[in-house]
Amino acid sequence: MTLLANSQRWHELHALLALAVPLAVAQVGQMAMAVTTGVQLGHLNSLALAAGGLGASITSVLVLVSQGVLAGIQPIIAQARGRADARTQEAYAGALWASLALALLASLLIMPLLMNLSPLLESLGVARDIAGLTAMYCRSFAWGVPAILVYAPLRYYLAALEQIRVILLLAFAGAAFNALLGGLLIFGTGHWAGLGVAGGGLALSITWWCMLLALAGYIVRHRRLPQAPLPGWSALRHGMREVFAVGWPIGGLYAAEIGLVTLATVQIARFSPVELGAHLICMNIVNIIFMAPLALSQAATIRVATFIGLNQPRAARRSGWTALLLASLFMMLAGLIVTWQQPRIVALFLQRDDENFAAILDLSRSLFFILALYFVFDGIQTVATGALRGLRDTRAPMLICLGGYWGLAFPVGLFLAQGLNWGAAGFWSGYSLGLAAVAILLTRRWHHLTHHLTSRCSGIPLHVTAGSL
């Protein structure tokens, strides 16, 4: 019996990694698009770098929150795939077309906002020259928003079907194409001076449209579309409500996390350039390392939802715990490596002859120790959220995260940073404490819900959610 259990765990570990590794690499490829554009704008001039960075921050918030809502399609598709009955293709069609409709609706809301940012930026006190260039970047980027948001549910759909390879290939092809096109549109060629900052946004827009057309072409050519008729208006509305019900808490969670990081960064910026510099180095490291637990979280969503559809709650429970263990081990290792290589990592972000290098190096030493704990808690809470998402349990995790982020992490971080004069270390300590509480509560919730499911052990309907347990 023990040998069988161990064999099942190893099989599940392999299945999770087979999904998570390509997803993580694909996410790195997509991140490379934004990084490349930022580097190219920085080579234009410092004003372009500032405007492009501000524009990228604004657009990424709107896009990420919308993608979070659209992620509601993933557990729905995976559960239907696991169920594999006469209504599976109909469920595919309902969820896919509904999420595409939501993507277009979100685009109609976001595009006018990005097209008319100048007055808002100036009213917020942004310098007029930066506000003007930022508005130019956002206007050119806005044309790509429909492509980005329509691409998202197609990507989630294929991932739920465990068709990952094309997503991986397109991510890197897109990164390479964007780098070439961005260089042309930003800097120009020959007698043409290029478009400057607007060229960076336009290059991203064109790249996303090309990626969307390529992905849609793959789906049609390889007959990955649902083998069911287009849903009628009534069925489409029902599908939109279903996807939105699962997805809006995911988008809300993303918004809460982005808001916390943004506000904390603003507070730290008031201390000193040294504090802000060390903090931003930490944020860059987190953004890179986070790709691994994020991909593992998506893999856990797919595997858990598939097993729920198969009416195998014990396998779903095993998959979730395997993902949590894997995330814990990976993030502990990442924390050890980051702490060990701290001087080299700081040198990657800052020239050694910079006047603040020694001070930032000294401050980051303590921050990196806190970061090592942060990694573990962040990995656990991220994967636990993904596993619960496989049960379509998204509202309670959102509330838990809201409480941990804004009820604990931010006030404690603010007190430590300002009340006790810990500076950036205070905020990172608050982050870690809040994430630790969230990780514990989400893990307990996962244990409770899956224990309840395994005790029932049969008759699990497709619409099982935390609210029904």
C-alpha cells in the first residue's frame, strides 16, 4: 500500500512539473517583452525611461486584474475535461465563448481610459513632460489591449487541456519579435527618427496581435475548438456569469496585492534613495522568483480541477499537497541561494562605483534574510490559492488574502517602518508576517475542504465550490 502511495505521489510530482515548468518558462518569455521595452526606452533617454515605466505600471495593473477575472475559465474547463461526459464539449464551448465575450467587454472599458490619461496624470501631480509621454505610450499600447485580453482565455483554455507547448513557443517568439520591432519603432532607421516612447507601446500592441493570430490559427488548424455549436444568447449570459463568479475574486486578489506593493513602495520612497534602491532590488528578485510558484499554482489548479471532474477527490487532495510541498522546497532553496549570493545579486542591479552602492549592499543584507522567509510563505500561499481554485473556491481565499495583506501586513509594516524606524526592513517584515498568516489559513482551508470531499468520496458534482461544502 505504501509503495502504491509513493508511486502515485511521484507520478503526480512528474505531472505537476510537466505543466509548471513550461508555464513558468512561458511567463518568463512574456516578462522579457516588458523588460526589453523598458531597456530600449532607457537607451533613448531618462525621460523616456520614466514615462515608459509609469505607463507600463498603469497598463499592467489594468491588464493583470482583467486577466485574473478571465482566469475563472481554467477550473471550469479542467473540471469538464475530467468529467468527460456527453456535456463536456458543451461546457468547453460555454466557458470559452463566455470568457472571450468578457475579454472584449473589458477591452471596451480599458481602452478609453488609456486613450485619455493626460488630464488624470496632470491632476495627480505628474510633471507635464512625463505625463505627456506616458499618455503617448498608453495610447499606442491601448490598441493591443483586446489582443492581450482575448489571448488570455485562449491560453487558459489550452493550459487546462494540458496543451502547453504552443504557449511556450509563442512566448519566446513574441519576445524576440517585440525586441526587433521595438528597436525599429522606438529608434527608427535611416532617415526616419522613429516614434520614441509611443513606439514602445505600439511594438507591444503589434506583437500581441501577432501572437493572438498565431494562437487562434493553431487552435483552428489543430481542431482544438470545442466540438459544440456556438452558445445562444441565454447560454452565453449564463457562461459569462459562471466565469465571472469564479474569476472576479481572482482579479480582486491581484488588485489587492498590487495595491499593497504600490503603496508600500510610495511610503519607502519617502525615507531615502538607499532604502528605495534596496527595496526595488528586492522587488525585482521577487518578480523573477515568483514565476515558479505562480506556474505551479496554475498547474495545481488544472490538476485538482481535473481530478474533481473525474470524481477522484483523494487524487485531487494528493495533487494539492504535492504542489504545496514542492513550492515549499523550491522557495526554501531560492531563499538560501539569494541570501548566499547577496553581494553578487546587488552588483547585477547597481554599479559598484555608485555612491550609494556600499549603503545599499549593507541594507540589502538584512532585507535578504527577511526575503528568504518571505519566499517560503509567498510560495505556500500562492500554490494554496491555486489548489483551492481547482475546487472553484475563490471568494474565501480572496477575503483571507485581503485580511492578511491589508489587515495585518500593511499596518504592521507601517508601524515597524515608521514607528520603530526600521525603514524598508519594517515593510518587508510586515509582508512576511501577513503572508505567513495567509499561508497558514489557506493551507488549513485546503485541508478542511479536501478532507470533507474525501469523506464523501463520491457523487461530486461539477459545480462543487467551497460554498457548497
